[in-house]
Amino acid sequence: MVNTIPGKDVPDLPARDQAWALFLDLDGTLVDLVDHPDRIAVDDALRERLETLTRLLDGAVAVISGRAIDDLDKHLRLPTLAMSGQHGAEWRNSQGDRQIAQEHQEALDAVRKEVSQQVARDDALYLEDKGASLALHYRHRPEAGDMLKQKLDSMIEHYPDLLELHQGKFVFEIKGQGYDKGVALERFLAVAPFADRCPIFIGDDRTDEDGFRVVNAHQGLAIKVGTGESVAACRLTDPSAVHAWLDEWISRLQRS
């Protein structure tokens, strides 16, 4: 039985008579959160699970992540898997067609210099430069969250129409305005093989809430991983519970 959070609705397996599109976050959803983004563990079982789902759903599977697509490729090694990276600023379909947002790059370059100076003064901080967005990790300095938010807010206030700040689990994301996981999800749903399918999105962090809202608007299935407030109707405890739920669904699809 899939391990879930007591008192929360367990997601039913998707109905067999419905065409589904599956969207998945990576960190905290498919893999456990770790103290450095390069240290995540992606095993062959996860790759096989994603490949099997992609085949059974006629290609309608995509990873929607805050990571850059190049970084996702480095860990997942699934070059034909559809992806959106950097919270929607990057997009790639299963044919390899790829686009990246450019309109906020000049503003981001200016902020990048300031953030780099802040990181140079504190070796407990880690700046993840994704190209079209920045992620400042402070897992090793959790007490600095409020101070860092104040400083980052002051940095981006000069670019109110270009940049925005989002806070995740011990990370601040600086990204271009107008991009989020909901925008990424809508973009996939507008094209084959995702169009005219009912969406499922599984994610664990605040930035996944935009995707959950889009899924709810399409009367799909939004699944929150872990604790915390969410607009998702269903919950799973952790990545191992996500894997178990997906495996149960695979078994059902293979019997159909």
C-alpha cells in the first residue's frame, strides 16, 4: 500500500477510460532532497519507470523542474523525455525542439554580480547559476533566510517588470517574470501529445503550487508530496511513496 500522510486524501489510481498527461517535479518528488543539488541519486529503476510511463501514455510525460534542462539531462539521461526547466523559462519537447527565455537576461546579469558577491562572503551559501535563473541555497545557513530575502528583494526591486523572487525549501529563486510551472504546464497541454488529455502533476514545493492550480482548472489530479499548505487535493509522503504509486499505476496500465 502506498505510504501517505494520515488524514490526507490518498490519490486514487487514474481511471482507465481517461487519456492522461503526467507532469513530474524532480527534487523532493522523484528524488530525495539533499544538501547540494549535484548530490541527488537517480537510479536505473527511476529511469526505467519514466521510460515505461512515457511509452504507456503515448509520450505524454514531462518533467517540470526548477533545474536547467542541461542539469536535468545530466542526472536523468533521458534525451527524448519532454522537459521544462528553470520554472518554465526553458522548454523542450520529445523531438528535441528547445526554447529559452531571453528578455530578462540583462537584468539577471546585473543581479548575478550582486548575489555572487554575497555568496563570496559566506561559504555556507551556494549559488546555482542556471543561465536563465538563479538559485541561492542556504540549507547550511537556515537562520539567514529572513536576512537573505531582504537583501535579494532590494537587489531585484530595480527590475520590477523583469525579475521576481520565490522562496522554496532553503532556497531562493530569482527568475524572469511571467514564467512559472503553471505556465510550463499550460504550454505542454496546448501541443501534442499532451493536448486533449487530463493532467496529473506531482510536486512538493511552493513553486509547484502554480502547476497545481492549472491542473485543478483542467479538472485534473494534483498531488502534493510532503506536508505544508497546498491547493492539491491529494498527498503522498515522500519520493518512495511517489514511486510506489506510479508503479501501481504502471501495473494497471499494463493490464488494460
